[in-house]
Amino acid sequence: MQLENYTVYNLSGQKIAKGIETEIETTTFSSGIYIINLNFDRGSVVKKVVIK
């Protein structure tokens, strides 16, 4: 599976970040819960993540 792009949202639904890199830089994010949408060549995955 090949990652095509990602989008990061806060819990209010605001788009926080997007890109095509395989590593997502989170040092600029505040502590909290975020939703990450990962789009692959064979489909997409949505995950909830916690940044401390």
C-alpha cells in the first residue's frame, strides 16, 4: 500500500495540516485529540490520535 496524502483535523472539524509525507510533524500541535485521514492507493483510513 502506498500513502498518497493525509489530512489532520481537530475535534471541531477544522483542517490543521495536510501533506504527502510518510511522517507527520506534530511538534506544532497543541495537546489534545485529533482525527487523521490517511489516503492510500487502495482506500483510506481514519484514526483518532492523542497528542500529549
